[in-house]
Amino acid sequence: MGTLPKTKRKVERQTTYGFYAIFGLVTYFIWCDLSFFGELATEENRKFNSNISVTSTKTIKLRMQDHFGQYIDLPVSRWFNRVFGISEIFWVTPNVITAMHFALACVCGRLAASASISVRRLGVLLYFVRTWLDALDGVVYRAQSKTTSYLSGWGTYGYVIDGTADVLGGVFVLIGTLYRFLKNPPYKNPEAHAKLKAKSDEESGERLLSDVDSCAEENDENYGLKRYSKGAILFTGMCFAGAVFFRSAFWDRFNQGYHELLAVRRTDILPERQAEVLNYRSTWFSLWIWKISSADAFMNYTLFAIFFGKLWRWLRFNLILTIPSMFVVILFCQLHLNQMRHILGVPK
């Protein structure tokens, strides 16, 4: 009889710790966003008070960067490079660091295939390290090229390599996850599974079922458990892959579109007009919405779902809400970008 309360206490502790961790992160990100937008407002006031054009130090890419990337990975990478001089080591190049985070992503994909939630949690932590290395290669690139602008290097050799490594890193995690789900399909009625596990713990002290997605299939018919078909699993996984791909592609498309319209000196637009449109609240919002809608942000949500053992629920939720919301964001930003081009007199 003592096993069940002990199990309940463990679950409650994990839930409590998880809630406080997420609450702390969200609070920190909100505080950082308020500070960031305060700096943008200060730049706008300087322009108004001095009656001159003030070039913003906040690039389009930085305004669209996901919260983890902007407020954790980027400052930690800059500090790490400043303290340890990584960019000054002769054999360290951005491509070397890219190769390192690509290899780490392969390891994370293997860990994601494990039936043990502890192993999968280790994979999540390592993937966050991979994401930090992804930010570090950009810091090293800017340090070695003597530039401080936080921009994407569209069309460059390094840009292609880094982008390919990022995409394949997410693919490896997806492959590992699909392998695990195809080997032990998740339940359609997880509540029945939970009741059975509690009953077995209470009556015999034995665990007939160890996890929602890693149970022996021979028990299914005996205990009235129903699993998703392998076709449903593959469809869900492919929808997730498509969501990540489209988020990544459209984030880059809007990043480049807004950058070329508002952050590059042009002969057909006055700099003052560019600065004015860039400081529109609608522009702030259109760029900020990608902080929570980008592929990087989406992968972070997925990592949290893996860590707390809620991945399948998150993937199914993705089908219901997050994919439609992605199209709403894309449509809104495309309409806004077209409107800004019209205001500035730039043909589409």
C-alpha cells in the first residue's frame, strides 16, 4: 500500500518542479522582452528629440530570434568567447563548431529512441547544449570576421552548412522519436493505462506497464488498451516535420524580407522613412510573433514535452492548433509586409 502514495508523491514533486521551472523561465523572458522593447523605445525617442535618423542596433534577425536564443544562448556564448577566447584559437572555426553540434544532434537522436525517460531527458539536456553551440558558432564567426552586426549570411558557404546541420539535427531527433513510437505505439486511452498501472502497483507491487508509450503490446487486449496505428504515428510525425520545415523557411523569408525593406540603405526609400516604419508598433509585433512561432521556439517546446514525458500529447496538439496557428502567423506577416511596401512605395 505504501508504493502508490510514494509514486504519487514523486509525480507531484516532478509536476511542481516543472511548474516552477517553466514559470521562472516565462517570467524571465517577459522581463527581458520588456527591457528589449524599452531599448527600442529609447532609440525612437533619441530620433524624435534629435530630429536625425538613428540607426537601430537591434537587427531584424535579433528582433525575430526566439527567447532562448536571444536571452540565454547568445549572451552565454558571448561571455564564453570573451572569457575563454574561443575565437582566437587557431583551429576553431564556425564550421568546426557546426560539426560539433551536428555530432551532438546525432547522439540526441539516438537517446530520443530510448524507452527510458531518464535517457530521453539526458538527450534533451544535450540538445540544449547543441543549440548553445549553434549560437556560439555565430559569435565566433562575427568575432573572427570583425563584425558586430547580428545578421544572417544568406547565400554564403557557412550559412548553407549551418542551416543544413540545423535541419538534420532536428531530423535525427524526429527519427529517434518515430522509432520509439513505432516500436511501442502510444495509447488512445492513456487513462485506462494509468488505472491499470495504479491497480497493479497497489495489489501486487508489480508494474505491468512502465510507461505510457513503452508497454508490452500483449497486454493490450487483456486490459482493454487501445493504441494508435503505425499509420497515424507516421502521419503525426510527418506533420511535425512539415511544421518545423515551414516555420524555418518562412522565418528566414520574413527575416530577409523585412531586412531588405527596412534595414538596408536603399536609393528608393529615405532612411528616415525606413526608421519610421521600423518603429511602427505593428512592425514590432510582426517581428516579435516569430519569437514564439519560429522553428527554434517550436523545437524548444518539443524538448520540454520530451523532458516531462508529454511528447505524444504535444504532437497531437500540434495537429489541432499549432499548425493552423502557424498559417495565421504567416498570413498576418505577409499582409503586413505587403502593406509596409505599399506605404514606402516599393513594388512587391
